Amino acid sequence: MNKIWAFIKEHLAFIIFLMLITLKLHLFSKNTNTTFLLDNLGYFKNGFSVLFKQGSFEAFYTGLFLVSFGALLLLSFWTLFMSGRKQLIALFILNLVISFIAIADIIYYRYFHDILSIPVLSQANQTGAVSGSIKDLFQWKDLVFFIDLIILIPIIIFLYIRKIKWKKQIGFRGKAATSVLVAVIGFIFVYAPTQDYISKYGNVLFKQNWYNMSLFNKTGLIGFHAYDAYKFVDETFIHKTVISKEDKKKAQDWFKEHQKTLAANSPYDGIAKGKNIIMIQLEAFNNFFINQKVNGQEITPNINKLIKDSMYYKNFYHEAAQGRTSDAEFLTNESMYPLTSGSVYVRYGNQKFDGLATNLSKAGYTTAAFHAYEKSFWNRYVMYQNNGMQHFFGKDDFKPGEIAGWALGDRPFFQQAIDKMKTFDQPFYSFMISLTSHHPYEIQSQYKELNLEGYSGIFANYLQSVHYTDKAIGEMVERLKKEGLWDKSVLIMYGDHDYGVKEDANMTKIAGVENTPLNVERLYNQVPLIIHLPNDAGKGIYEKTAGQLDIAPTIFHLLGMKPNNLYMMGSNIVSKEDNLVVFRYGSFTNGKVYYKASQDGVFSNGICYDLKTEQETDVQQCKAGYDESRERLTISDHMIMGNLVTEFEGKQK
């Protein structure tokens, strides 16, 4: 008994550390809607049953407790070689690091519904620019992760000042044996559930991670970040991504077949030949409020008016991932999918793709991008320069004007952009990125024109922000007409990504639909697409399903530019068939079914909806679309990571 007590006394700090971090990992799971302990105390009851061969090891693998606790042991076993103050400080530092990672992940999850990765951290220099969003996402209850640290700081300081001597209870051999034992237990706890998953579903989740939350659901917080770090180092420094000859041939064959599809004629082929292209990417602009009213007021009266003379696609989806706004730009301009982790603009900004600005500049267009913020944000100035943008007008190129949100308001932004584009040689391609309706949507009171009785907080602010941007759009349309550019141009407007707020009841109420899981999923991912052609050609409301990937091929089709040897993955929106819309996290829709991927990444655990009945159907009805979606994402990843556009185009010369 004395030996047991001596052991506990010697390792009391380590035991308390394990308890505190396990509690924090449990709190983290609650904040991310994941399962840490299945059936809570019933989990341990099952453990005792297993000892007497009455339970199943399977139950141990459900939830994140076992793999998380194992990873924690592997992370900290080395501190058992230490004693006294040194061990206390080491454990304190580990606690501090884990707590900071947990808080950062929680804040990131609240907006992106995903976990931070190292490629995303390469964008950390942009944190200051979005500090308002971070502040809004932080909740006071998050401080619970630091309560123990606040208590420990004076204790550690006291021990150092008093220089209390610690009596060694266990010798070096005992410490070594304990450390090795803890490491072995940790390894078993991590290996067993991981191997169980691989034996059932294969290791594709670890080789081709489609969604960070899927990996987190099998590895836990510590395991995820450890694997993410290992993968980053391996792919960046040790084994840089090399695309095999077989995968290159698959990609080339896919594009050859796809280009045949793009070459198909339609009544709109060449209808806008020689016209200017004015494309506007609307910040966080969902579709659920278009053509809708609140308290008898139109939320977007100017857009609603424009729709009557335009082609409006109501089943249009954003396909952005962690790169958010930059992903939307990449999708629409380069017609390839975003990455699982990080932004293509940041990670691969030096590469050349085969998109809009590159090919339009070759065709004699003046190409320009406009954004009233820092040119370095999202690495735009590098990406644009390498991909055909002849001019980029950033924050310093605009005159001071009314501030709406956290930068120059969209009203002066659009007006000043027109001042610049009317001096361009025609035809031109102007790409404008709005900003006022940016999270956290805290627009100045003088611009809050809607009566939003019954709504409050961030949702009400969001509606006020989009109403302001709508007013800016109305003024912009009138200015284009005044300058004689309206009839010489194709105007394209679309939302870049969802608004990042989980207000399902308010969202479905505004949209006038029932609050069902399918409706919420679709409304959250749908953004407006409006195409106005000269002479109001093709005006009407279209039910066709399409996504951001399809915009660039559609523009080329309208201009009558043939897709020979163009490396774009999108399809023509103005054709009759529905397009396949692929989301980076594994979901997809093709207008007939909607597949909602599960967080564990297992196909059979997802939900397949029949869009005619709007009811769940056999998940196998979504298998073909799911397989095609994965193939497309893989090809896109290979094209980006292997710099294959440059390689393939080099072989054509």
C-alpha cells in the first residue's frame, strides 16, 4: 500500500494533468458536436464487462475518448522522466498549448464548421484583418479552458520562489519503466480504434482527406493535429507530392472527354461575342432572401428588379471550402475545386492555371480585378499577376469614402470601379469583389434602413448589410446605363459563400419554407447567380442545378470561345442538363438527389435525399454521383498539387 501511495505522490501532477486535459477534450467535443464518451458513464461500465468477457471491444471504439486519451499519453509520457518543478513546468506548457489549440479550433469551427490545419495557419497573417469576426465568434464561456492555468501560475511561482526541495520517491529505473508503460498504453489506445476503422473502411481517409472533421472524428484533437503536422512535413519537405504517370493520364483522358461536352452548341453560343464581361462576387451572399420580404419590405429590391430582365438561377450553389472568398474566386475564375486544407491562392499562388483572365487577355480583352482591401490579402496580388490579370486595384487605389461594415462601402466601391473601367480599352473583363456584407455584419447605424422587428443580433445585422449592398447594386446598374456600358456588357453576379451563421429557424422563415434538414442544408449552400445579357436575352427564372465551378465555361460559351485544350472542370450552365455540384467535404447534388456526407467520411453513413419527394431514400441511389464526385476532386487535387496545367500545356506546344 505504501508503494502505491508513493507512486501516486510521485506522479500526482501527471495524473491531475491527464484529468484536466481529458475534461478539456470532452468540452471541445461538446463545442464541435462530436461524441467523446458514448453513453457517458456507461462507457466505463462496458469496460468492466469486457474484463469478464461480457462486453464488446467495439463499444470502446465509438466516440473519441480512447483515441484521445491514448494520444494524450503519447504526447506527455516523457514528462514522467522529470520530477518536481521541471515536471510541473513541462506539464503546464503542454496544458497551455493544448488549451490554445482547442480555443483556436472552436472559434474556427463556429464559422467554418471545420478544424484548423497547418496550411490554414499559413494564412495567419490575415488574422488582424478579420479580428472583428474572431471577436464576435469568441464566447466568454471559452475562458473555462484557461481557469486551471490561471490557478496554476501563482502555485508554480510560489514553488520557484520558496525553492522547495522535492523528495524523490522513485529512482530512474522506476521512472523509465513507468514512462515506457504509459507510452505503450497510449500506443495501444490509439492503434486499436484506428486499425478497427481501417479494417472496415480502408485507409483512404488518411491518404485522401476530403474533410478535416472526418479525420478528427477518428483521431481526436491531439491525434488530428499530430497527423496534420506529420502530413504537412512529409508532403512539403520529405516526399513532395508527385503525381504518377497513371494519374496524369487519367486526368488528361478526363479533360479530353470533358472538352467534348463543353463544345456542344446551344442557342446562347456566341450570343455575347465581343461584349465586355463585368463579374461581381458578392460577399457572404446567400440566396434565401432573394425575392423575399421582411415585415412587408423587400430585402433586395434592386436585385429583384434586375432579375426580371436577367437569367436567374435559383438552384445555384457555392462550392467554397476553407479558403472561403479566395476559394470562390478560384472556382469561378479557374474552374477547379478548392483544396481540403488552406487556400489555393496562398499555397499555390505562383502557379499558372487556365481560366478566365488568362484566356480573355489572350483574346484581346483588358483584364482587371477590383477589391477595396489590401492587395496582399489572400495573396491576391501574386495569384492575379500569374493568371492573366493585367490590372489589380486594391485599397490604396480607391479614394476615401463612406465606411460601411469594416472597409470602404460597396456604394462608393462600385462607383469608383466604374470610373476606372470606363477608361479601359474594350472589350474588357472586370472582376469586382464586394466587401460590405462581410462577417460579423456590424454595419453602421445610419445604413440600417430595414425595420427588423422580431429579429435581432447577427442575423438582423446580416439582413441590413445585404440590403445596403443591394442598394449599391441598384446604383451601379444605373451608372452603367448612364456611361453607355450596359448594352455593351454581360453582367454576372453571384454569392461567394454561405453567411456562416446557424440561424436555421430565421433562415427558413425568411425563405418561406419548412424547417427541415434538407431545406436547411440547401438554403445554407445556395447563393444567387444572375446573368444579364444585352437586350435582356434569355431572361427568366431557371430551376437548373449548377455551381461556381461552371461560371467560367459558361462565359466562354456566351462569348463563342471554343474550349479546345482548356483545363477547366466546370460545365456550361446555359445547357439544358443539370450539372453535378460537388462540395469539398463529400456532399454533392445533381438536381435529382442531394447527398449529405457524414462527418466520419463513410459513404453509407451519409444521407441521400430524393429531390422530387424531398425525402430520404436508399443511400445507394447516391453512390454513382458520390463516386464521380470523388474522382473529380482527386483529378482537381492532382492538377493543382502537381502543377499539371503548366505541364500539359507545355506538351501541347
